[in-house]
Amino acid sequence: MQQRLPSLIERPIAFAHRGARAHAPENTLEAFSLALVLGASGLESDVWLTAEGIPVLDHDGVVRIGRRRRPIVECRREDLPPHVPELADLLRECPGEYHLSIDLQHPEAGLAVIELVRAVRPQVLPRLWLCHRDVAVLTELRRHDASVHLVNSVRLGRIKEGPERRAAALAAAAIDAVNLHHLDWNGGLATLFHRFERFAFGWDVQFDYQLRPALRMGLDGVFSDNVDTMVDAFKVELGAIPTEL
């Protein structure tokens, strides 16, 4: 059996992707609540801003209203289907010490999310992870707030300068983590990012045969639809599900 490489987080974060997506309708309060009941130590969702700037949780950013499909950015909150929750709803109705990963679908959404979390539930700020593919967007966001965690979500093949230069650039810009597809990771690559003291996250980690190797290579967090399978893999590899850094 492969020896587990060290992670920067003593016990990595088990993120429920879009809530307990394999067990309940994705990005609903039901899915988020169920994910925590099943043992996830983190929740993940995409954030879009409505026409009046309210952060709401949805994956595609397009909703059906009557016979039409409309972008959320063109809709007022009152026009959205009832299953689309506000980020504020999640913060109020899902208590606990979990981590919260937010995939920003607007460059300007970062500040809106930070301001909302600070107003509604400020104790979440140290466990808030804001993700975006563009390093420049994250760098600008860091200039506005020094407290939250920032995550560069990307595929390895899109890092044209190579992973070592990307790790150095993230460290220089105080961007905390990189989030790659699980197929991009290996133990050496995780160790490289750890050398620059950047957290290493893996997404689309769905099955036991993917989850357990991901943990053994030292990833600091994984994102999975299958919360029960993820929790079981954590128990086998680590003994428990973490709730804090």
C-alpha cells in the first residue's frame, strides 16, 4: 500500500460538491444540510449575482421562468424559481463549523460574497475558500481582503508556464491554494505546491478508487458528489472527518 504523503492540513477537507448531489437535488438547502448530516466537513457551490447583486447558488447560471430560459444575471431575486437559494439562506440555515468553497462566476462576486458572509455569519470567514480560474481576478481580490482563502481552479494542461512557476506566482500573490482535476494530480505535484506552502485540492473525486489515492498523495481537500463514499474513504485513510484547519 502506498504510504500517505503529508498534507498541509493535518486532516484534509471533505467538500460536498453542490451539496450531497448524489443524494438530493444539487445546490438546494436540502442537499447542503444532508451533506453535513452524512459527514462532509466542507460545502461547495457556484455563486451568481442577480440583477440587483444578490449572491445566489446555482451551477449553470441559467434558470427556466415560464417557457423561457434566462440568465440569472438578468433576473431579479423575486423572479427566480424557489429552489434556487441565496447564499444568505445557506449561511443561516446550515449551522456548524464546516468549510465553504465558493466558485465565483463573476469577477465582482468575490467582494459581494465576502461582504455578505461578514454581515450574516462572520465566523465563517476563516473557513471561506473563494475559487476562480483567473489568477488576476484572485490577485485583485486579495488586495481588497487579506483574511479569506483564495483558490486558483484550473486544469494542469492550461498552466502554460508550468506548475512550479504557477506555484511561485500563487505564493507571491498570497493565493492560498490550487484546485486541479484529480487526474492531474500525483504525489510529486502535490509536494511541489506544498513546497511553496500552497494547499492542493482535487475536484471530481467520486469513487473509492479515486478518493483513497488522492488522500495518500497528500491532497488537502477533495470535492465529491458522493458524500457517503467520500466519508467512508476518509475514515479508512485518516480515521475521522475533519472540521477545522
